[in-house]
Amino acid sequence: MVFMIVTTLAALILLVKANLSGPTLPLGIVSIILIVLAVWLVVEAYLALIKKKTEEEKA
């Protein structure tokens, strides 16, 4: 799972670098939005795991 997210983020970063200028600007913007969403997903997953761990410790 970690490999998949790292590979996806690396590809999106390369897309942003290649497409932030010129007529392909919309593709670069969409790539930035997808990077933000992917990072948000990772943070939410981490917080859910931490919450689950603390709930198990309380029980």
C-alpha cells in the first residue's frame, strides 16, 4: 500500500513539473489537486489508525 501511494505521488509530482507552464496548465492544476487529496487521504488514514489504537488500549 505504501508503494502504491509513493509511486502515485511521484508520478503526480512529475506531471506538475512538466505541465505547469504553457497550454497544459489545466493538467498541472488537476495534478496539484490530486496531490493535495492524496496527502489528505494519508493523513486521515493515519489519524484513523491512531484513534483505533488508543481505543483498543482503553478497552
